[in-house]
Amino acid sequence: MLNFLEEWSFFGGSILLIFIGLYGVLSRKNMIKILISLGLMDTGVNLLLVALGYVEAANAPIINSVNPSNAAAFVDPIPQALVLTSIVIGTAVLALGLALVMKIYDKYSTLNISEIRGLKW
Amino acid sequence: MKFRNLIALVITAAFALIILQAFTITPAAGEITLNEFGKADINNRTAQLYLNKSVNTDNKKVIYQESKNLESGSANIVTSVVANYRSFDTLGEITVLFLAAAGIGVVLNLENSKKKKFAADDSSLILNTGIKLLFPLLLLAGTYIFVYGHLSPGGGFQGGAVIATAFLLKMLSDNKFEIKEISITLVESTAGISFVGLGLYGLVTRGSFLENFMATGTVGQLFSAGIIPLIYIAIAFKVGAELTNIVKNLIEA
């Protein structure tokens, strides 16, 4: 059981997070909740990418006094660099989305997407 | 269960089926497969070139505090990927953050509206004093994180985020505290221009944009890694100013 958890909780869990986020985006009506679901999807993708580069019993890819040469076992640094980019872009998307939500709330006084007049849904 | 939720569940399940089907395909000979968790083979990946610092040279060995004049002198391999091998990507990344900050400025349109403050006129003494104590420490921690970005975990983005957090706390507690729009713009544009300037200097002297034009020094020392610390300092100031600007706009709207 523990073995199964170790092997699949990272891939399976991150894919599950992506789908929970997708379900939330599709089913919620509150705009803040939709943005939270988008953030969940983002986190899921980031975790999946980092998990793809994991190597068992390896260290963070930093050459220091603990791992003094590149002969030591390191995890893959490229997914980590990509995820760094992805996290920053996720922050930018969330911030812009929240600004839009604030503006929509000012105009329509509601956070419910189906109560916004002028949208046929 | 409402009808809407059912439809959402069906669409999600359809996507999940498509993804799960990909796991059942048995790959033909020679095709790359998804490794099991923790069984990734770094030796056959591009990562090995970055770990050996041998993208352009034939280097095989990197030793802490000994190896000199490698093509990228950063001890933190992730930093050498982010700020040296793929620094053009990073330039695009901070452009995305800049566009988001500019978009928030346009959407919220603060010019015509009355600026609000989050902090109360008489916010509590404990909050004010605590944040007065924390503010310089947070700035120091952020500076440490981005200055040591090529030696330890951290870097420009993380350091910039910590610095922006310091200003966020200040804005939440002190109602007399105000950052001028012009100073944020000045810091941000100076940092952006110096990033692009470093890239252009590499283009003129070495022949490609953002190429390292300084001596890379010994792996593991503070003054090493060529232009990586300079790029990270520029990124930290730019990210810190942009995130502060975003937070300021969201609070004042």
C-alpha cells in the first residue's frame, strides 16, 4: 500500500488536482471560486512537471559542500526551471483575473456569472 | 445534484478518459515512454549537459570550490538554466508579469477614481510596531535570497516576491505609508533596461543575445558565475516593483 502511494500519489494526485480544478471551473458560478479552481489546475500542472523530473534518493541540483561534485545523483533541473516560469505566470493570471472580478463587481454588484446582465448563458 | 454540475462532471470525465487512455498505449520500439515515478534516467536527458556544464564544451567534471572558468559558473544548476542557458525565456517571463501589471493598471483605471486605503486611521499599536520591526528584516531576507541565488535555493523571483511582501504588510498596517507611482516606475524601468542592456552588451561583444561576457570564476564563491548575479539582481528589482505595483493597485481600487 505504501509502495503504491509512493509511486502514484505524485502523478495521480497532481492529475487529480488538475481535474478537480477543471470541474470547479465548469460547475461553479461564483467568479472567485472559478479563479481558485484555475489556481488549483495551475498547482496540479506544476506538481506534475516537478514529479516527472524526480529521481529516487537524489538531491536538489545544487553543487555545495554536501554534494561537492556533479557525480552525485541530482534530480532533473529543467522541469524545476520551467515550473519557476509557470508559477510566475500563474500569479500574473490570477492577479489580472482578480482585477477583472473587482471591476465586474463594481459594475454589476454581483459575483454570480449568470446574474450579470448582457451575457446570454 | 444540479444539471449544470452533472454536465461539468461528464466533460471532466471525458477529459480524464482521454488522459488515462494515454497510459494504456504500449510504446513501439525506440519511442520515449513516461518513466515510473522516481525512475527518471538523467543520463539520457538534456539535463546531463546542464549538470556537466558542457552544452558548448566537452566538460565532464564540476567540483565545488575548485572548478574554474566553466561555461556557466553557477553552483545552483536551476539558476544556470533560468538565468544563463535560457535567460531569453526569463526575459519573456518578466514581460508577461509586466503586461499583467500594466493590464491591472488599465482595468482598474485609478486616474479617475478616489484612492482608497486598507489600513484604518487608528490601526493597533501591536500591528504597527510588529510590522515596523519585520519590514527591514523582510527586505534583508529578500536581498539575501536574490544575491545568493546562484549558490543556494532562491533567486530573483523569490527575492522579489519577499520584498513585495514587505511592502504589502506596510500598506496593510500603516495608513500614512505611501509609495509614489513614479518611484515604482523608475525602479521597474531601470531594472528592465539593465536586463536588456546586459543582453545587448553580450550581443555586441560575444555575438549572441544575453551571452555571458564576464569571467565565470570558481564554482561556489559569491563573486562567480559571470552575469548571472547581475541578471538576478535586475530580475529581483523588476519583480519586486511589479508585484508591489499590482498589490498597490488592488488595494487602492
